Amino acid sequence: MQTNWKKTTITFIFAGIDDQPIKIVLQNAVNAPAAKQVEDFGTVLSGLTGLPFRNAVVSSQSAVA
């Protein structure tokens, strides 16, 4: 059997007013992004939004053929 990558979704979570989470979702990202790449892009988004970057969740979907 072979595993075929379909898509990767990255959810960036920022701290909003009263520490409420604010999410920015990036769909159809590259296959298996490195942790440093996700962290660096979260920092860029933080600079653009002015919100503190908390963490990110990476989710990948694959199909088994």
C-alpha cells in the first residue's frame, strides 16, 4: 500500500482581548512543514496582526492507495 498526501491545514492561535483565542487557518499548506517554518510564519502573522502568537496546530490528510 502507498500513502498519498492530500492536504495540510495549519491553525495559528493568537491571544486576543482578555486572552480569548483568535485563530487564523491556512489550508492547503505544504506537506510536512518543519516546526521552525510554522513558528516563523506565526511570528510574521503576529507582527502583521499585533496579536501575541501562542501556538499552532498542524493537521495532515493522506489517502491510502
